[in-house]
Amino acid sequence: AALRWLARVVGGGAGLNVAVDTDALPPLDDELQTLFFRIAQEALTNVVRHAGAREAMLTVTQRAGAVILTVWDDGRGFDVDAKLAAASAGESAGLGGMRDRVSLHGGWLRLESSADGGTRLQAAVPLPATGTREAG
């Protein structure tokens, strides 16, 4: 529900049509829910600020013991290597922050972008075998 709200608020204010599709997921603890919400928020904000996109899609799926958030847009794209290098050098907080937060949970962040195909960001975090995260 929070991701659908986010899509309406961020997309609607910018004239961006954001579709949301989520699989049935096991219960996620508050920390993981917040992680995925914040990554979706940062990614959609980047789409609005930089992509010039008209359409975007946010999906959440479960595969191979992980939850995967994907944010796609039909915008102008960008040089992924240059943006990640800038993030590593501390020149940009958004992508680096997303990458660091996902990494703290044992996950990964992938970016693909091109001028004619838009951008796709994927963030994946493994789920514990029980479906809940262990305290520790």
C-alpha cells in the first residue's frame, strides 16, 4: 500500500504515470519495508528530476530467496559508470546511498540505462529461510 501511495504522490505531482505491480510476499520486518520504500522513493525522485520520463513501473517480486525491487522508466537514460563513479567519490548521495543501504542487508543494486531504452534499477535483498529477519 505504501508503494502505491508513493507512486501516486511522486508521479502525479510530476505528470509521470507510475504503474505498481507486487507479488505476494512473506511478511517483511519494519527494517526491510523501510529499506524498499526509501529505495523506491529515491529512484522515483531521480526519474522525476532527471529522466524526462512519461511512464515508469515499480515492481516487487520474490525470486530465489530474495525480494527484488525494480524501478523502470522510459526517460532519456544516463551514463551508469559515470554516475556510480561520482557516487563513490562522494559527489552524489542518491545512488551511493541506495547501494550502501542494500549492501548492509547483504543485497545488491544494479543499474542499466540507455538513451533509447530508459533506465532500470534493481535492488535485491535476500530473505532468511524463515521469511523473517533475525535480530542481531
